[in-house]
Amino acid sequence: MLSSSQQKEDLMSVLIIGNIAVGDPANLAAYKEVAPISMKAYGIKMVAQAAPTTMLEGEYPGPITVVLEADSEETALAWYNSDEYKQAIAARSDDSKFTISIVPRV
């Protein structure tokens, strides 16, 4: 059984950080139509979007960065692994490169 502090920690919101290098812009347009529908179903909110991203150190694979917020890591994982989001992934081109990570809020 989880302690109350562990339960509270599990329910803390998380950020989902995505970076995108666009291959075929037409396919990214299709992704941008489907992805928000999947996000809404899981209560995922767009917090920020930058294109181009101003990098201070290191390199991302692409110039577009998005920051999403989910109410928990469990919700973020459920969304990412959902059939709804899989449809969004299928809509983007194979030559686009995405990195997506979950970052716990402090």
C-alpha cells in the first residue's frame, strides 16, 4: 500500500516535452489535427509552443518544441500509449523526428 505522500506524489502534474523536426509539412498538418483530439480525451493541456526554439546549450533534433501538461505521469503514459494518440503518430510522416519526454513538476 502506498503512503499518503507517495499517493500525493503520484498525482502531481507532469510536463510532457516534445521536440519535432518536420519531414513532410503536409503530414505534420494532419498530425496537428488529430493530436489535440487525443490530448483532450486525457485532459492534456498545451502550455507552450515555440518554433523556432531558442537553444542555449546542446541540440534538439528539430526547431519546434512543445510543452504539455498532464495531471500525473500515469495519465501522460495512458495518453501516449492510447489508440487516439497512435492515430496521430500514424498521421505524421516517417521522415519527421520526434523526441518526447515526461518531466515531473517540482
